[in-house]
Amino acid sequence: MLKETYKAEIDDILSRYPIRRSAVLPLLYLAQKEEGYVSEAAMKEIAGILRLTPPQVYEVVTFYTMFQLKPIAAFHIQVCKSLMCALVGSDTLLRWLKIRLGIGPGETTADKRFTISTVECLASCGTGPMMQVNDDYYEGLTESKLDRILADLKRDGTSPLKSGPFMLPEPMKG
Ligand code: FES
């Protein structure tokens, strides 16, 4: 139960959102952090906390590609396929990944270390081709840079080549 494990965090989140239902994204992040995906039980619990119906929470989960409905690998590679990245080689990046990891979009390696997804614009349009791995962005990717990143991830769980984490916007004040 999220409420038991994260009572202080949930209270803090709710205190920052005057309109209760607006806290749905941070609560979904909390649920995904806990289980690696957003389970049906978590959606029901979040609906109860925010006084929404479970289908309303489900609609949010399925709208955003950063939320998963089933368990995925330790490293979730999301490749941007929108126009600007496509023009500078997102298909090539997917081909390199297929050669290195043996999987394509929607697939997970047998050792459960990598899952690949394709997603729409991640707001790094000037630095493509790019990918997000878990919370971190990797931009301006080349074949050798990708090799180094994959080796770093396998060895250390992260890579110094990341350009920064994805940040959830803070609620507006006043
Ligand atoms: S088009 Fe790829 S980040 Fe915007």
C-alpha cells in the first residue's frame, strides 16, 4: 500500500497541489518508483486518495509514455521517433540498438536488463538523435557514444555521458 510506505511523501505532495486531482502525476511516479510499473492496485489506491475514479487514473497512465502498465527491464530505453529526431537518425539509433541488444521496440532482453520503446518528442529536439534511459537523457548520439553508454550501464548502472534527468515540473505558485 502506497499510503503505508509513503505517507510523508504523499502528504507533502498533496500539500503542494491546491486542486487535489492535480497531484495525479507525482503520485503515479511514486507508484512506479515502488513497483517499477503502475499496477491496477496502485491506480485504485491513487484514485481513492485523489477522489477520482480508477478509469480516470487509468486514462492518465495510458496517455503518458513514461508510465508502464506492466513490469519492464531494469533499463528502459525510450527512443524519440518524432520528426526532428527522425531527420537526424532515430531509425539508425534503433538499428544500432537492435544489433547490440538483439531487441526492437516493445521488446525486452532475455536477461531482463533492457526494454526498448519508441516515444514521441521528449523536448530535446535540437540534440537528436536522443534517448531517455530511465530518468536520464542521452543526446547527440553516435554509434561510439551508444557503445560507451551501454557498456557503462551494464557495468555501473549509469553513465557519465548522460545530459541530465527528466524533471517533473513543479506546480505553479500563487
Ligand atoms: S523530436 Fe526528438 S526530442 Fe523532439
